[in-house]
Amino acid sequence: MIEEKGIIYLNNVNKSYSTGVPALNGINLTIGRGEFVFIVGDSGSGKSTLIKLLLRELTATSGSVYVMGCDLAKLKHRQIPKFRRNLGVVFQDFRLLNDRNVYENVAFAQRIVQTPANEIRRNVPAILATVGLAGKYKAKTKQLSGGEQQRVALARALVNNPSILLADEPTGNLDPKNSWEIMKLLEEINEAGTTVIVVTHNREIVNAMQKRVVTMKKGVIVSDEEKGGYIDED
Ligand code: ADP
Ligand code: MG
């Protein structure tokens, strides 16, 4: 299907869980191919719900969600794995396979999509070098620092060369130095052509990086600024 509006296009999207107030309420959002976008907002404002809609982990209660021209409401269950190959994702808690080494964590993502073994042997070292982990192939993930673990997660998210990278609070468990390093990597990945969407609470980084900033509050987008900053409450 053609990608008319943007690589991501949400039109009047609502999402209600079975309990409580709507998590998303009338979301309109267009993100162009190649953009870098921060999504900020208080806890409970709907940021992770939005990410889950884009991943097709959840479906909208009403309204439409298009990713790469694909109407996610029309996506059949058997089509979801192929759809998700376009998306890389990282989370606050890394979600690595802790009984395997660094190389295996990244190679696993390639095996799932049936990449030939000779390509895996070429791709995994290349992506580990990109995230600054050349030489750590054999380390068990538990032996790594938080910053290193997030780099492994990033390598795994990128190894299949996705069009879009979604990061839900990727620096939430990292110290300031590692947070900056991960954000700089995300910026480089974006500059190499990937559309990058980052949910974060890191006010200092958001203010310094001068990217597009979408601010959410109680399920609504309350501001959307090019070269924006973190909007203070009160
Ligand atoms: P954020 O990521 O901005 O903290 P979330 O998208 O996680 O916000 O949550 C938005 C709202 O939806 C919150 O009120 C939260 O309690 C509610 N919510 C999130 N996930 C669920 C769920 N699985 N079941 C019921 N309510 C949920
Ligand atoms: Mg969240």
C-alpha cells in the first residue's frame, strides 16, 4: 500500500482499556520518513499506549493508524510478523536473553527472519561495532553495564535494518553519561536514514537536542513543536 501521509499517520485515534478513562483521546499525528521525534509527557499520559498501537501490539478503539501506508486495523494476524520486520524497538528494561551472550542476542533477531548464516556472520559484528560493542561478542548480558545492555538491545533492534525505530524510555535505567551516549547513537541512526521515535522523561537531553517534541497529557497531544523543548508543568 502507498505511504501517502507519512511513514506514520494517526487520524482521530482513541484507545480505551476495559477499565478507566480513555488512554488516548482524539490523537492526530503525522510523522514523515526520516524524522526524529521525542514524545514526552507525565506518567500515564498515553505514551506507551501510542507505541503499542504502532507496533500493532494493541489496536485502536476507533480512528485509524497507518504505518508505512498499512492500515493496521486491516492487518491480519498472520501478516503481523512481516509487518513488524519494518520496526525496531527498545525498552527501558532492555529485555535481553540473559542466558545468552551478546552475539547470540543479536543473531537471534536475524534467525527469526531467516537470514542466511553467512549474512548473520557479517551483519552481527557490523552492527555491534556501530553501537560501540566491538570486542564484547562473548560477554554474557548479565556481565554488562546498563549502558552496554541497552547498546545490545539497540543492535538487536537495528540488525534487520528497520525503517522505524521505536524507543520507549530507552534511558530510563541509565546514568546521565550513558543516557547521552544512547541518545547520540539514536541520533546517528536517524541521520543514517531511520525514522526514530523516542519516548523519554529526560528533560535535559530533550532541551539540548532541538528535535521535534510531541507533548502528551491525559491521552491528548497538547503540543507538537519543531526544535522543541520540554514543557514545564504548572
Ligand atoms: P505512559 O506510557 O505515558 O506512562 P500508558 O500508555 O502506559 O502511559 O498509560 C496510559 C493510561 O492507560 C494510564 O491511565 C494507564 O493506567 C492506562 N493503562 C495502560 N495500560 C493499561 C492496561 N493494560 N489496562 C488498563 N489500563 C491501562
Ligand atoms: Mg510508558
